[in-house]
Amino acid sequence: MSSRNPKGGLLFVHANAALSFRQRLRLVELVGRGKTITAAARLTGCSRQTASKWVGRHRRGEGLADRSSRPHHSPRQTPARIERAVLSARQQLRAGPHPIGWQLDLAPSTVHAILRRHGQSRLNQQPREPLVRYQRERPGELLHIDVKRLGRIHRPRDPISGRPYGSKGKAGWDYLFVCVDDTTRLAHCEIYAAETTAAALNFLDHCRHFYNSHGIEIQEVLTDNGKCFQRTWKQSCQEIGITPRHTRIRRPQTNGKAERLIQTLLNEWIRPHTYQTNQHRTNALMHYLNHYNHQRRHRALNGLTPSQAVNNLPGTNNQVQHATWLPGAAGKAKDLNLVQRADATWLPGAAGNQVAAFSRRSRESERPEPRAAARQAGSCFRRGRGPPRPTCSA
């Protein structure tokens, strides 16, 4: 139910308003039980004329819903002859309202109204392709792998002279290899300097060790048709017992889980923060992956994290610690164990000096309170006098 707002726009009436559908039905029921229209109108909070209108509509079988505000007759509506000319020009020219209006000497708004009235306001009337969603039953049954190119922050330097090399203003590219399990969404990522087959095989070897540490054995791998996933990739996968699969050409939707992971990394790892060096960005990636796998919940997993999805599988009970992502402190944190505590929390945008504060708060929370320690030792504090002096027993 809605009515026109005096200031413009629609004013939506809530379901329990005085003249909502429920109140109209109550009004009709009161009249049907023997109440007069005046008494029923007083009980429902409306005027006698309004109550009589709705009771009359109900008795005529017109229902209690709002009528359409469209007029029954439109004398000034565009003639059918002109509408047919507009629809014919639309099919022949495949143009928008303005070119059609220029040719037929009509206003573009009139042409658009005619096209919308006949359901041809869009040029491409092809229906959208239905979505095909799939998910494997067992973890490791299918892994999605993809590569994302990232611009370097600074030009690489020569290891001997220390001078930057390469064209000035062209720092080059780093290549982010991503891998995500189809069932549990458990992810692993690494950054390489080149998009080569050797880098892809090295990343696959690291993925095997990563998923084996979680009790997952890789069976199939799905990639695109990139240059690093060709003959050598296929032969190497078959030698280690992994079935390689490729997506259709120009069909990234098939590898959609890896594409979605890349978008998540860009939105939550790269864009919200400023990194000074490539190493700073790489360290932040390590911390964010801990957050992604152990703390970030997924709607596809019914609110579980990937590590919880792995642990909830039948026959598995892996003890995986929750981790912390400190993006601002990633480049300055020297102790990786500091951000792999089970009781840590995610502090987005934390500065580098918050690592020490976080560690200090953690240590202080583990210390016993002074009063509790004193009570355990058999003594107590006195108000304003401090602890009692030690006494020697004879």
C-alpha cells in the first residue's frame, strides 16, 4: 500500500496502518457480523464514507486491494499509427530514442515511452544466460588456480651495484598466483617475479605441501589457458597424479571461485592500504591469508570460515590456530609467531607501533592480578598501607 507524498516520491504505508489491507478486512468482517458501517468505521479509525466505499467494493466482488491509478481513457495518447512507425524504425535502425525521434519528428521522451510500453526499451533483448553453480563434495577434489598481474611499487635493484635497472617510470610487474579449494574455500597465494611454467610448477608444489598440512590431497586442478599452463604443466601434473583441467576459451566464469578470490584480495588487501615497498605488500599478504582462512566467514559455507569447514568434515579434527591480520604492521613485524596467536583479533588499519602494544596487552592479560596473587600466598592488602611486611617464623 502506498500513497503520494506531498514533497514528491512515494510514501510507503506500513502493514498495520489504519487503512491497510488487514484493517479493511477487519472492517468488512465487523459489518458482516452485524455492526453498522458507522460503528465499524469508528472501530477501525476511518470515516463513514471511506468505510462505505470499501464495504461496497467488497460486496461487488472487486476486492480490497488498491486499484491502479492508470486512467481508463487517454484521449491524448500517441496514435497507434505512430507507435507502429516507431517500432518499425526501432527494428530497422537499431537506434535509440533520439535518432528515431529525429527521423520521425517526435520528442525523444515520446519515443522512449512508446518503446517502454511495448517492452522494447533495451536494444539487446536476449535473456541472460542461466547461472550454473557447482561445488564438489570432498576437499581437494578440485582446486582453482589463476594468476593476477600486479604493478611493482619500485623498480628492482641490481644485487651487486644496488642501482635500479629497467626503463625509468616502468617498475614492471609482479604475478600473484592464487589457489582456492572448491569445497572448503581454503586459499593459498604467492607472488612471483614472472609468469612462467617454472613459477607455476613451483606454486603447485607449495600448494601440495600447504593442503597436505591440512589433511587434503589434491586430485584435480582447474586453470585457464595461460601460457604457463600448457604442455609442460599438463605433463608435470600427470606425473604426480593430479588431473589438469582447463576452462573454455574466453570463459572465466568456469574458474569463478579463483576470480572471486582475486577480487576479494584487491578489495581487502591492496586497495584499503598504502604499501611502501613490494616486501611490505608481500608480508601483508601473508597476514591477510591467515585472516581469510581462519577468521573471515563465507556465505557459501553458511557462515563458517575455511578452516572451520575443513575441521567440520567427517573424520577430520585438525587443530588450526586462529590468526591475526595487522596490515599496517605487516612490514615491520619481525616475529611471525606474534600474529599467529589463537586469541588474537583482526585490527584493520593498525599502525606498526600497535604490534608492540598488542603484544604488551597479551602479556598483561596472561599475568595474574596482584590481589589474586597475594590471596593465593595467604596475605592480603590493606587500604592505603600496601602489603604487610614479611615476618620471620621461629
